[in-house]
Amino acid sequence: MTTTTARTEDLAPPADPGKPAGRRDRRRVRTAAGVCGAALVVVAGTVAAVGFGDGDTPATARADLPPATATVAKTTLTQTETVDGTLGYGDTTVVKARGGTNATVTWLPAEGSTVSRGRPVYKADSDPVVLLYGSAPLYRTLEPGAEGADVKLVERNLSALGYDGFTVDDEYTSATADAVRDWQDDLGLSETGTVAPAQVVVATGRIRVTALQLALGDTANGPVLSYSGTTRTVTVHLDVDKQELAKKGIAATVELPDGTPVKGTVTSVGTVATTTGTDNQQTTTIDVTVTVADQKKLGTLDEAPVDVILQAEQRRDVLAVPVNALVALAEGGYGLQAVDGSTTRYVAVKTGMFAGNKVEVSGTGVTDGLVVGVPR
């Protein structure tokens, strides 16, 4: 469910009653209490005010002084919108046994455990299938004479694991083969000097085991396990008509189930819309990912529903007052009760953005530092 915490309304200023100088009626105004959706809610009760004529508005009597005051101030107003999100480790990937052998699964990691570069993802016939970091899986057996990006991937990982004597490039040389033999010896594998696709799993970084599809003793064939990344993120299925709220790089606040706010950043915004639901009630959304830099603030939460507060709009250096400082004028529109010592006068205003309990105001006589009346 999406909730809106604030919303902009462009309320028209009061109409000029057009009274000639010297003929001014006393008019009624009502104190505005707040904003609900698009409408300004006005509390019951009236305050007598002098209408706007051709000259300056005369001051009211001391008895008309408001019970409390506030000051028109230059500030930055930010509208926010709260949407539903899910805290988790992101999408999962399935590891499938490769090679078409009848090897037996002899070791598996625990669900929830992490695997880093050079460590086994699982073992078949006691031979480790090792994790390497990269962006694409191996698709061929690498041996001396091979060239390509997959060669560089293996060499880069060997170098990161502390093996040397070769140049990290896209050429698989005899020096590369020697380093591979040393690596295979340390792993307890046959020292072939070649690397087959079935011997490694390639991922972009450390992985977290999410589920096991096979058990010890099963034949290493087909799906073995699934994994995710190790960083918890928040996924938002955002309605497409609200996609302007989510821009890559903008700040977001994640509110945990216990109400704790945690700072986050929108790190990805999907470009493919997904439609779900029935023919009579369909929802079209895009996926938005929010990343939290300080993972410790997420506690031990794994899969959990959270609220995500996105910035809908922001206006800098505008004049604003508390919403309940607005008064509804009988002539139409809204104004402020300006306080000057022991006297007051009413100033017509045009309203802009509503954010939280404040509203943007502008108009003749509305200046930074103007003291205005508010209910206590």
C-alpha cells in the first residue's frame, strides 16, 4: 500500500472585494487546521477580520490578538511518499552441476553460509568445485594457446589468490598452466594445468547459500544449490505511475518493522514493467532497489517487510509557515493574520507546496520574519 505524507495544492489567493477607500466591511475568516489529501481542513469557529480595501488594512483591536504566533521563514520543503518494500538478499541464482558425470555429492555448504573466492561451493567425489569472481561463466576448457576474456578471468583470480609467474592478460601460456598446476595441487586436484567449466562456479563476488537442491550422496547432476549476494537490499515493486519518485542515486529512508529509520540510496531502477493480478484488477510495477550502506543497522533481519520513504518533490529557499497559520477568507482563498505589536492585519497569500506541517506561501507583504498568528 502506498501512502502520501504530503501533497502540493495551488490554492488561489482571495479575490479583491473591490471596495472603495473608506468603505470596509468586517469579514469572517476561519482558522485552517491541516491538510487531508488534497483538501485543506478548516476548523470550526470564526475570527473577525477587516476586509481588503484599496488602502492598507487597518489594525484590529488588542482583543483580536491570536493566542500564539509563528514566523514566516525561508526554508526547504520536501514532500515524501511512503511505499512498501521487502528487505532481503536480492535475486537468487541456481548452480547446476556440469560435465555430465555420475559423480557423487560429498560435501555441501550450510544454508545461510557464505562462500568467497577460491573456496569450494560444493564437492563431487571429494573434488572441490571452486568459486571464482567474474561476470560470465566459463564455456570451454582453457589450456595453453587459448585466448580471450575467460582466460583473463582465470588469471585475474589466480593472481588474487596469490599465484604468480604469469602475466594477467588474455593469453593462456605455459606460465599460466604452471600456476594452474600449483593451484590444483593446493586444492587436492589432478595437476592437469587446464581449467574445465565443471571445475568452477563464477559469480560477481561472495555468495550466500540460500537453499540446497541436493543432499549428500546424491548424484551431482542438475541443480545443486541456489545462492544470492551477501548484501541485504530492499526491493520495491513501484507502481509505474509513480516511477518519477525513484531516480538512481537519490536518498531514501528505510523504516524497519520496529520503526527504526535507516538511511539508504536508490541504486537501480528497472526499465521493464511487470503486470500482475486479474483482468479486473491489474497492477503494473517496476522494480526499484534500495541499498543500505550500514548493514549493521539492519540487525539480524533477513526477509522482512519494510516501509521505504522516497522524496517526491523538493523546493528550496521558499517562504513557509505552519499549516494551521492559514485562515480561510470569506472573499475566497487564504491569508495570514500578521501580528505587529498589539495590532493585527490580514494578508492574502497564495499557497504552494504542503510538506509535513508546513506550507509554502507567497504574496504582497509576505516576507521572511513576518510574525503571524496561530492557534495555541
